[in-house]
Amino acid sequence: MEAFAVLLSVGATVFTWLFFSLFIAFLAYCFYIKYIHMKYDHIPGPPRNSFFLGHSPTFVTIMKNDGIVHNRFLEWAETYGPVYRMNILHYIILVVTCPEATKEILMSPKYPKDRFLYKRLFNLFGQRFIGTGLVTAIDHETWYKQRRIMDPAFNTLYLRGLMGTFNERAEKLMDKLSELADSNKEANMLQLVNCVTLDVIAKVAFGMELDLLKNTSPFPKAIEICLKGMVHYVRDVMYEYNPRNRTFVNEVRDACRLLRTTGAQLIQKRKIAMQNGEDVPKDILTQIIKTAATEETMTEEDEEFMLDNFVTFFIAGQETTANQLAFCIMELGRHPDILEKAKKEVDDVIGMKQEISNDDLGKLIYLSQVLKETLRIYPTAPGTSRDIEEDMTIDGVRIPAGVNCMFSSYTTGRMEKFFKDPLTFDPDRFHPDAPKPYYCYYPFALGPRSCLGLNFAQMEAKVVMAKLLQRFDFNLVAGQTFDVKDTGTLRPKSGVICTIKHRKYKN
Ligand code: HEM
């Protein structure tokens, strides 16, 4: 009995101390948040929703209502100016639309990628996702080592060699559209172009034959689930702890695992072929293997690192291009005059030819303008962010070190200040003689960490669009929305449903 009393008293003391320590820690954290507020509150910004959570309740509400956070960034940029502040717990995020600061920060290797965001993408809900691959590598050395090795798979000469695959895969889409035209069925263009871009990246990057317009595959779904999971994981830290989300969280983990195990099998097969001295393509897979250590010194971490890049290319190299194509088709469907002009150019440059050459792409100048204008209003990868580790001044505002700067091409692309009548789709803004936008248009980011796949993506997009315009008339089915869906990347909410007809050629 006495022993029990002693135990009870020890327990009560421990509990009291624990409670007291937690209370002190909480109080200290509150003081720290207060200190952060005092340090940064001179930077303009919207009122906080709460002392503790800062502005994050606003974003959670927008996400719950299926809205676009970038619209709020735009609204606040119009109200609070070229640099404004947002708070989340003790973190400070600045949204920068000032072109000079955009130039200074994005063009310099001095400003690393934002640790909070990119480190978080290392895994999704505990399952390794894109780890420290090209997109998420933060430290300059780690990134540069990979980028140097990957560059040859994206040089102009190598990309020219991919024209055959771009043509061949786009031709499969034309066959599918032909079937739909013959049977008078509607086409979900987003879904169809997604199949093409996934087919292309799987084939040219990893030597995989998916043929998604004919076969079913778990990959499209897995990629979609990963992207959706990514948004919840990054924007809502409490998401995974809500029991209602458990099923989806497990689906995300399974989807990551599927991508990584597929990568592991392909890498293993390619490594054996390389060891046997077989002639292997100089594709992305081969370059990924080269980014890791030599076989003798290969550690488990090196293997994981290769998988990080496998998943990175699967994710980065597909969906953004598909969404750009779908938005482009949507805007052409809404603007018959622009559509006619683009068709005429395709007729003049390509005529009835089936195989489009790299030289042809160079002559499709108006189509390039259309694709650029599409990414102005709909930058499918809407932004990037950097850590500021030294004090600086942006547009006359003193910025103490320790903040994170976000750059949203969606925001700047829709500001009247930079583009007159910003919501009007006008490809002539990108006419070769028009003045170039000054650090307010960067759908592929800028500087050393800009998109490695820019030329790849735009060659692929042009081949698909040129063939579509050459062969078919399409009309948007009435009643669908032209809204944007924010899934981390941006995509057309409606799916861009069209009726398709074979084009009739005038003699
Ligand atoms: C319309 C299509 C595309 C758009 C709009 C786009 C946009 C972007 C953006 C904005 C970034 C910077 C991301 C960040 O800072 O977080 C990026 C990075 C990257 N993209 Fe793309 N991308 C596209 C297509 C592609 C394709 C087709 C590939 C590969 C085949 C690719 C591979 C990459 C890679 C590897 C990076 C990381 C580059 C580095 O940090 O060195 N992208 N892309």
C-alpha cells in the first residue's frame, strides 16, 4: 500500500513537471513567434487569421473550396505591392512580384531553393518520393553534379533525335481522334494528351512501351495520386493525422512505392545491359545511372538516389506538358480567329506531310506564340521559391535574413501592370518584334534552377498541336467551365471536352 502511494506521488511529480515543461516550451514558442512578428511586421502584408497559425487558415479554406491559392497571391499583390509578407507559425514567406528582385534572386546560384518546401517533398506521408533528385536538391554542389550529368540527355542534338518518337506517339493520338471523329464521340482532350506525354516520357526517358491510348496501366493513376497527395502534404501539415484521410494517405504511399519499384526494376535491367557491354541508348535512364556512384562503391543510398530522379522525371516530365496542351486546345476552342491563323500557318509550313521535322518546328512561329501565351495565363507549374539567407532590400523594403521568397508566374502573368488586359488571350504579345517581358513571365522558372525539359516539352507540344491542327476541326462542348484546377500543378477543371471532325481540305 505504501509502495503504491510512493508510486502515485512520483507519477504526480513527473506529470506536473512534464506539464510544466510543456507549458514553458509552448510559452517560449509563443514568445519566439512574437519576436518573429516584431522582426518582420514592417513588411506589408494582409492581416493574419491567427497569432499562431498566421495566414494558413486562409489557404486551408481555399483548398477545401477547391479554389486556387495563386488567385489570392494575385489579389494580395495588387493590394500590398511588389513584396508582401505571409506568416505560417514562425515561418515568413514573401511573395515577390518586383522584376528587379526576381532577376537578382532567381538568376543567382547564391539563393538556395526553399528548404521547408523542397525538403518536405523528400517523402510523402513517410514514403520516400522525389528525395534529393534534380528538382528537390537544395545544396548547390549536390544539384550541380546531377545537372551536369543530365544535360547531355537534353542537348539540341540529342533532342533532334527524339523527333521520331514525338511524331510516332502523336500519330497514335491522331488515330484515336480519328476513331472518335468517325464514331461521333466526344473527346476528353486532357485525358488523351496525358496519355501521349506519359507515353513519350516513358519511352524516351526509360525505354518503356506503355501505349496508353490502347492499353491500361497503373501509372497515370499513380502519378495523379502522388500529385494530389503532394498538395495536401505540403499545404496542410495536419492532413495525415486526420483519421478520415487514412485511406487516401495509404493510396499515396502505395502510388509512390509503385513508381519507385518500377524504377528499381528498370534501373537493374539497364545496369546489367551496361555491364554486359550492350549498346544502350544515351537516354535519361542511362544518365540517371551515371549520376550515382560506380558499381563497386554503390550504397543503398545511391540506389535510392537514382530512384529519386526516376520519379522526378516521371512527375516533372509529363503532366505539365499535358496540361499546357489541354489549356492551349481550350483557348483555341474559345478563339476561332486565333485557331484559324494557327491552322493556316500549319498548312503553309507542313501541308499534308505526316512526319514533322525539327526544321518545320522552327518555322511554326505563330504556334510558338500561342503556346507561350497559354503558359502566361496558365503556367502549369505556377511558381518556385528561394531561401534568403542574408539581409537585403527589395523595392525599398528592408528584408532581414531568414525568410523564404515565393515567385509566382501565375501572379505576374495576370497583372495589368505587366500585361495589358491580362485575361485576354493574345498570342501577339509574344510576336518576335514585341518587347520581351522583363522578369515577369517565367513559366519554366529562371536562372540555374530553371526547367531542364523546356525545349523537350515545347518540341513535343508543337508536334502534337501541329498534327491536331493539320488533321482535325474541334469544338468545345457547350456548358463546360473554363476554370483552373489547382493540384500543385494547374490543369483545366473541365478536362476540355471536344467534338472532333476530320478537316475538309479545299483544293
Ligand atoms: C510545359 C511543360 C513544363 C513546364 C511548364 C515546366 C516547368 C518547370 C518549372 C517551373 C521548374 C522549376 C521548378 C521549381 O523551381 O520548383 C521546372 C524544373 C524542372 N523541370 Fe520542368 N517543366 C515542363 C516540362 C518538363 C519536362 C518535359 C521535363 C523533362 C523531360 C522537365 C524536367 C524538369 C527538371 C529536371 C527540373 C529541375 C531542374 C533543376 O533544378 O535543375 N520539365 N520545370
